[in-house]
Amino acid sequence: MSPPKAGDTAWTETVLKSFSQPRGAQPEAGLIADTAGNLYGTTYKGGANNDGMVFELSPPKVGATNWKETVLHSFNLDKGAGPVAGLVADGAGNLYGTTYYGGADDNGVAFELMP
């Protein structure tokens, strides 16, 4: 959502990414941003194993309108599946999060992704 322009009262909605299988579906948490304007998030389904994924959306290049999606990680049940919470990042660009399923007792995992 973009705030109203001067003299206007309506906010403008712009779709950055439409989710659909197998590229990722059911984003359940919010997004985080880095200083370059990239957005990071998770989907509960989709990815290479249909167990969810972590993605990056990069802003359009000058003169373009489409955001670029990059799959950073596809989950699998052994190492975690079904992320439903948001991500956090540290100063080095590492991303941290949790999954609902997977791990030793299939009760989820906490994970770190490093660039």
C-alpha cells in the first residue's frame, strides 16, 4: 500500500507477487526488508518439496514494474517444513525462523539461513 499523493485521500494497492504452487503458496507471516529494499518472507506450501520456502522479492529495476522473486530455500520434512512465523535478520544478513513440522520428533525446527 502506498500513501495518498498530495491532495488525495485514497491509498494505492500494488500487487508485488501472486503466489501459486509450486512456486510457493500460503504465505502466513509478514515480510521483513533490508536496506536495499528487498523483501523476505516464507510460504507454508510450495518450493521444491511442497514443504514451504523462504523467498526474496527484489524491487524492479529503473523503468521496470515487476518485482523479482528468488527462492532462497525450499524446506523438506526432515529439516523442517511448513514455516508459519516471520523471519528475523541479523546485521550480517543471516535469516532466522521456525517451522511447524519436521525435525527429530516432527515438532518443528528453528533455522538459520546464511547468504
